[in-house]
Amino acid sequence: MADKTSIVKEAQKYLARGQIDKAIAEWEKLAKEYPDGSAFNAIGDLYLKKGDKKNAIDSYHHAASFFKQEGFALKALALYKKILNINEEDDGALVALGELTERKGLVTDAIKFYLAAADSLSKSGNREKLLSIYENILVLSPENIPLRMKLADLYVQSGLLPEAIKQYFRIAQLHNESGDTDKAVEYYRKILDKEPTNRHAIIELNMVYEKSGDTAKAIAHLTDVVNQLPQDTEILLRAAELHGALQKLAEAGEFLDRVIEIEPANIKAKKIRGDLFRKEGKMQQAWEEYLPILDDILLEESENDAVKLLESFRDIDPVETGKRLVTLFMQSGNNQKLVEQLLALGDIFLRNEKSREALNYYREAYKNAPDDEELRTRVIELEKKVGKEHLAIGAEKTCEEAGIEADIYLKYGLPDKALDILESFAQKEPDNVELHLKLKELYAQTGKTGAAVAECIILHELYEKAGDLISSSAAIRAGLDMSPDDPRLAGFASLLTEGAEAGESDTEGHLPDEFREELTEADIYIQQGLLREAREILGRLSTRFPDNQEIRQKFIGLQQIAADTASEGIVSPEAQHPESLPDALYAEEVPEPPSESNVMDIFNEFKKGLEKEIEAEDYETHYNLGIAYKEMGLVDDAIREFQASRNDPKKFVHASNMLGMCYIEKGLYPLAIDVLKSSLSRMEQRDESYWTIQYDLAEAYEKNNNVEEALKAYLQVYEWNSEFRDTVQKISELKTVVLEKTAQQRSKEKKDRVSYL
């Protein structure tokens, strides 16, 4: 496998000679051996440079896929914009943008991208993809009737009749819900034209007739259907329901008899028959119908309806209704009603001299009302009566139960009772860490500092015994925070200091996860030959983590690349003007489509939506979005994001530096000079970041033909570090320019004097 650095150097060499095809070949070799988004993006830029739009778009798609997989959604988004700049009807980019915006919760923008993709796919005749897009849109906009009609027609054309019928059903239901019963009837009829025996359509159509008030038509319709399908129990049940609703109870009963004859155990038939008995006021007969299927009925009812149903039969069967009411109240968390119902059941059993059953219900009630002294007394008395020890109330608790009970006491403002419980269990389980943590917190909350410190010492010993030195130290630190002068902690302060020093030495070289992305960014810059940017990041990281071996090795590798590049006479990307890779390529924006372009209007609307979603103070997101835009060559968008992120003092330096680089890339040197000077004036520390910006300022002066200012700035950098970048070479070149200008000026002045004389 070839070395990554050597491949990049070779590609740069070919590009410097104008051999784009050979440069592409090298980058493709790199992408094959080390596939990543940045490599494919660079390949796309090169193809675009030579006018091969198809391969450019393919490469950008590859790059975007890599960035999406790695979680860099903003970079992927920027790449899809590059694709749409080339071909505004690229359905792959439009669909991907739809998916990205959907994940961000920007539903309206997602739908617009999907619709644009659907328009493109309909032109190309790709029916399969088009169906998929329509389905995506309907997930986001389920009540879009015109779109469902289009989708249904597409399904019919594709021979997918079951899928088309699903859409017809939903269209009919939406019309019915909006009150347009005529349209609902039209679509149910459309289903029945294709499937005359579709039971679902028959029943829903009949319900629409009933809803519209045309009961005669509803009955006539069902009569015809029953004659055609005499064994269909669902149709017969619908007929029973309709006749029952119209108070034609005898006819309803006849339909139910036919159902029971076909299916003797049909639950719905029994339920409807029970309903009919209730309408007639025959509650005992209704209950007899309901009882065998009562649990099934309750599952189908809402909580309120289930409670009402049971309470309507309480006088007929208080025990069966009461048991089920207990279950409902337990599920809903209605503690007051639960206790009332448990007491009612206990009273019923006690009146019937079933003391043991009564005791069980009273015990359960007491568990849910532990502060009810009257109930407690009742339980104790009843336990004596049934000849049992007082176990339920005085039973041995587990530690977990004690903790829960303590929490309950705390909730009701009884900390002393909570402490009594926890202290008694701490004696039984002296090594229980959770118990001591609770005690420590409770002592601290109630102002018992001495006891809280004692718990910290116990926790320290328990953690130390378990080998958890970090938690052990934390326990002592908590004690010191509460009472720094407590003599019991006197011997621990020095241990903490030593532990802290040891911890610092252990972690000095460790690179936290939040800085890992910056290291990855440096790798990308190195791969693309952007040595200056990579050096800046690595310098910043090495200052913060001086003992990190990974950063040190990358710095050494970077210096070697720079040395090799210089020795082989390869012009670095930063110095190539205006044909550098990838700076020049990124700066070479493809013209956007005309302003009337719908797709780009959608993209611009999306960007506005994204800006609304990002809070003005969300500087981190603005900065990351700026990095993504800049890497993908969308410099104008990057400038806007860096301008926003500069408002954060923590981001000011980095954002200003990136903003200055963008201005330089756009050739806006006066703006670059202003922003870089502003940055330097607000920087207090003269660290490497300061001198990096000073160097960038010198470069901006140089490119703006402010030779004297550029030389002065380079000299200041030289005084700080004579080996920083190519400062020596710059100073030498500019000195020559200044001397030549001075000589020319003197010559001109001499001629002017001679002419005057």
C-alpha cells in the first residue's frame, strides 16, 4: 500500500505542471487505498476544473456519502449544494437534502426537496424511485390528498392494486373526517368497483350513509350486501349495530342470532346484545351477556368509559365490578379512588364474615395510605381476629424498600422519620454504599454537618476497599467542602494533593474527545496539502497538550512533508496563485442557476430555515457550519457563518482567523486586513495563535501591495520565531522589492530636480 503523503505530493506535482488527468489519477489512487470524503471532494473539484461535470457530480456524491456516514451532516449538505450548482435536477442530491432536513425537523423544507426530486424523476420516467419519494412525503404530510391521488394512480399504472386501494381508503377517510361525505362515497365506490366484496369498504361506506343522515339508504345498502354475503359475520354485526342505533331492536336481535349461529363464541355479538339489553333497561340480562367477555370489553374501552360501564353494574355485582375497578385505578395511578375501592371491597367481605379476604383488601389499602391511623388500627384488630401475627405492617423490610420508604417520608416533609429508617438499616448493612450516600445527603440537607462528614469518611473507606480511588478522593473532597476545619479530615488533605498531582501527570498527554475532531481536521488538511492550516491546528493542540505523543508524531511528519516539498521544488498549495489545489479549486465556485431556479430557491429557503433554527447565540454551530462550507468551496456562505461565530469571545480568535482566510481567498484583502488587525488588537496572550494571525496579516498586506506594512509584519514574526514558516524567504523577497522601489523613487526625484534646474 502506497504512502498517503507521497501520493498527495505526487498529485500536487502534476497539478503544478497543469497535468490534471495525472493529478486525478493520483487522488483516485489515494481514495481507493484511503477512502474518505475529503479525497473524493478533491477529485470532484479536479473533474469540474477540466469540465467533466458527470464525474465531478459522482465524486461529490461519494464524498457526501462518506461525510454522512461519519456524522458530518453539514459537510454533506455543502457538497449537495455544489452538486445542485452544477445540475439543479440531480434527484440523488435533492433526495439526500430532503433526508438531511427531515432529520433536523425542518418538515416544510424536506417536503420541498422531495417534491423537486419527484419532479425530476417524473421527467426521467423512474417510476420505482418516484413511488418511494411520494411515500416519504406522505409520511411527513399524511393529509395531502392530491399527493395521495397521484400516488394511487402510479400504483394502478404499476399494477400494484392493493397499494392503490390503501391510498383510496385513506383519501375517503380524510374526506369523511373533513365532512365531505360525497367525496368519501366517491372513493369508497372506486374501491368497490375494483373489489366488489371488500368488506372494509362496504362497512365504511355504510357508516358514511348513516353519518350523512340518509338512514334509509344505509339500510337498503346493507340489505343488498347481506343478501350477497349471508355468511359474513362482520356485515351481519354492522347490520345489528345500525338497526340497534335506529331503535329497531327486534331486527337487530335477529342479525345477532344469525352471527351466534355461525360463530357461537363471537365476542362482539355478545357485546352488542348486552348493549341492546341496556337500551331496554334490562341491566341483569345485559350483565349476564357482558360478564363472560368483560375483560375483553374493558380492553377496548377508554379508562373513563370502562369506569362508567363498571359503575353502572355495581349494584348488580359489587365484587366483580369492584375487582376490575381496583385494576383500572392501579393502572391509572388514581390512589384516592384505589383506596376507596379497596376499602369498599374489604367492607363487603367483612359484612359477609369473610375476615381473611377482608384483611387482604384492608392491607392493600393501608400500603397505599400508610398515614391513615384508623386504617392501621383496623388492620391490626382484624389480624388479631384471624389469629395471625402482625406481619404485614411490622414485616422485615429490605434495604431497597427502606430507601423507598425514606423517600416517601422526605416527599411529605418528614426527614427525621426518613433518618430513623436509614440509620437502623445502616447498622444492619454497614457496607451498603447507596445507604451511606443517602444518609450523607440527608444529613447535609438537615444541617447535621458533623454526621454528614462522618458519612464521607465511611464512604471514603468503602470506596478505597473496593479499589475505586477516584470516588474515594471525591468523598473526602465533599467532606472538606462541607467542613474544611473538621479535625477528622486533617490527615486527608495531603493525600488529595498527591492524588491530584498524580492524576494530572497521568492525564497530561491524554487528548480529550472534544479535541479529537480538530486532530482529524488537521489530517484532512495534510492529505490535501494544506500544510499551513494543518500546522496551525497542530501547533494549537501541542501548546495545550505538550506531552501527547500522537500530536508530536503528526507535527514531525508535517515538518518532513514540508521539507520534502521544498527540496523537490514543489510549490505548496498556499503559494500557488491562482491555480493552487485545493484552495483555487475551492474558490472556483460554479455559477449558480438563474434566480428563477425553483431548486435553488428551495435551498436558499432551507438555509433561512436553518438560520432560524440555529439560535443567534449558538456560536459553535455557526463555526462548524462555516468550516463545512469553506472546505466544500462555498466561501460566501462560510464568511456569513464565521461573522456570526465571532460574537463568541471563546470563538473570536479562531473565527477571525478563518474569516480572514476566506477574505484572502476571495481576493478581498482590505477586509482581511481589517478583521485580522481587529483580532490582534483583542488578543492579550502573545502565543502561537497570535503570531499565526500576524503572519496571515502580513500575507494580506503583501497581496494587497502594501509592501512596507507586509515587511514590517513579517519582521515582527521573525523576532518571535525566525524559523516560523517561510518568514525568512518572505522578508528577503520584500526587502528586494522595497529597495527597488526606493531606488526608482530616488531616480525619479533626481530627474525631477534636473528638469527643474
